[in-house]
Amino acid sequence: MARNPDKFPKPTRFIPERHMSKVAVKEPSTHGPASDDISFFFGFGRRICVGRHVADASLFAAVVNILTVFRLERVPGWNVGPDAEGVKWTGGLTTHPVFPCIFTPRHTKERVSQLIKMQC
């Protein structure tokens, strides 16, 4: 569904602008309820996920906490072209891209330990 070329032109290409605010999008989608481009992740109508807002907020908090403590860097020598030709995908029921990266602490060991304990 997320790689549907009718809904997402050039689905394998890295175009983060397509997921930004509708104000920034020139041609808003007319698919799905309320033209929400990611609503299909949580279902539709009477069977829509009741915890979708909790899931969204939890994911945001997790990313913010990780980025507070660590700096993410690309593995040296690993380059991806504009059409994502260097990206490998996992197999199985759900697929996701594999992006090799390095987690580098932003602070001293003591401060990193303190920040991690504060987040638990």
C-alpha cells in the first residue's frame, strides 16, 4: 500500500516532502478518509485503531529521546543514490529498508547514563 505509484509517485525514491504538512504539498491526496496520506496504517471507519494517537505520540517520543542521547551517522562508504538503488529490504510479512548507521553518544558516559535513566 505504501508503494502504490498512484498514491505515491516514484515510491522508491527518497522524497521526504511528500510526508510533510499539507500546506507544503502542492497536490494533496484525495485518497482515504480526510485525505490523510498515512491513515491506512491505522485502518478506516469503524475498525480504525483506537490507539493511533498514542502510537504516534509514542513513536515521536522514542525518536526524540534517541536523538537527544545519540548522533546517528551514515556508515563510511555506504551511499544511496536518489532512487534508493543501494537500499536493501528485509523480507517477510512486513518489510523495511536496512540502513547501516553508527550511534555516537552526544555526551560523556556519565551524562548518557543519566539521560537514559531519566527516560525510563
